[in-house]
Amino acid sequence: MVVKNSEVKIEYDPKNMQFRRLGSSGLRVPVFSLGGWLTFGGTVKGDPVKEIVKTAFENGKSYHQSINMIDLAEVYSNGESEREIGRVIEELGIRRSDLILTGKIFFGLGRKGPNDRGLSRKHIIEGVNETLERLRTDYVDIVFAHRPDPTVPMEEVVRAFNHVIETGKAFYWGTSEWSARQVEEAHHVASKLNLIAPISEQVQYHCLHRQRFESEYQYLFDKYNYGTTIWSALASGLLTGKYNDGIPKGSRFDTNPEFFKNTVESLSKEDGQKKIEKVKELTAFAEKELGCSVSNLALAWAASHPHASTVILGATKPE
């Protein structure tokens, strides 16, 4: 029987932190989780990483009752994000079973070999092995296919992730930035071969980017109760309101100019200006009508969707 997220919304609530089932699986994940994209091992290194993780975990009465999920990928800071988290977990003495760690495989570490990226069986298995070495652990809870790979047969992809699960190196597998059709194909192959299908999509979702989540994936929610781990709920910081009057010094767009070049350029165009105006309206509404920040409103909005399993947060400071 497929259990809907809406039927089991709250699993624990020690400090108002809800835990939800990740799709149709039995895995409970916090409504908000911690992500390492562009931060851990990149703009944030050393003791600050330790303080951020410690603060996230101490939000509840114990590690397993707070933000105990950390989302990572082999490509984040070229593997340094995983190394930082592996070191921090060891230094803080966190019990592995109190954690939910995720990894993502596709982009590799920038090496130029013909099999150093993509979703070949070779790269999936070797990539997972290297991730585990950097994390100093024996397994990740979920491993995601970071992108689809049309050059590899879907059967090979499904079999490779099943091998990772069967050898105890992951408990579940999922997808990231896959189309609904591609997810459906993976489920069809898994069903035909009596293998484990993916349980969750890592998807961009915020009030300025809604179509894929709310329309394209509805079929997956209805048929498979597909889970979601949401990234960019603040639109890369746009929904914090910090870019309402330009790009402030020290902001993400300022410190990562090449990475966000297209985004920054788009803000000067008509569509970008419309987005800024919408954020200004939301900022005024949040502050005057709700007494909260626009970022809090945006996060609550994303998390309130009945098919939102967890919303990934980035952090550069413990506070």
C-alpha cells in the first residue's frame, strides 16, 4: 500500500520539527535539511562548518529529533564538501545511525577520463566508493543520479544503483533534475526486472519556479507517491530580499560571479525585473501582514506543499 505524505505528516515534533516519509518509502526525513552546495568545502571551511552542523543538530532535543539530514554530491566543491562533513561528523562524535546522509553521482571531480562522469555502471559504483571514502562512512542513506544520462541504457543505470544498494553502500536511490518521463522509464525497468525503483526526485521549487513540480511531476505523485527533496527554495537567495536593490557585497551572486553570471544578467532584463518586483511585494506582505521575513515565508510556502518531503537549506553561518 502506498502511504501518502499527507497521511503521515508529523512523525516527531520535539521542537516543532516535523518528520515526513520520503515518498512511499519508510524513511523519515526532517521537513528542513542541510545542504552543502557552494558552501561546505567551498566558501565555508574548517570550524565554521562544524559550528553550522552542530547548531543544526542541536535544534532538537537530540540528533535524531532535529535537522539530521545532510545533502551532498561528489561535485560539490570538487569533493571537498563531502570531506568537510566526514571530518565534522567524526569530530563531533555523531552516531552514524542518527544521520541521514545523501550523495549524488554524475559530474565526477573534474577529471577528464571517458568514464569519469555520467551514469555508466563503472562511474556509479566507483563514484559511490569515492564518496564513502571522503565521508569516512560505510554507506549513504540515499544516492541520487544527479542528472539523467541519455547515453547509457536505463537498464544499466537501474541495475548499477541496485548493486550499490545490494552491497550495503546505500539504502535507497533517487533522481535529480530528471523529467517525469525518465523517472517513469526507470520505474518501468525496475518493475520489469524485479529491481528497486527510485524513491525521490531532487527538484528546484519556489514560488517563481513552479511548473515542473506542480504540473509535470503530478503524475509521479499520483502513481508512485514519488518523494521530493527540494533545492533552491529561496531562488538562490533572491527570495531573501537581499537583491531587491542590487547585488550586495559578500552575497552569493557577488562571491560566485562566474557561476551566477547568467542569473545576474537575467535580473537586468524585463523578466528579471518582474521577479524583483514580485519579491518586493512579497517582502512587504511578509513584514507588514505576517510579521516575518520574506525568506521565512518562502520556506514555509515550499514546505507546505503536500508532496514536499524535505526542503534543503544552505548556510554560511551558524545563525
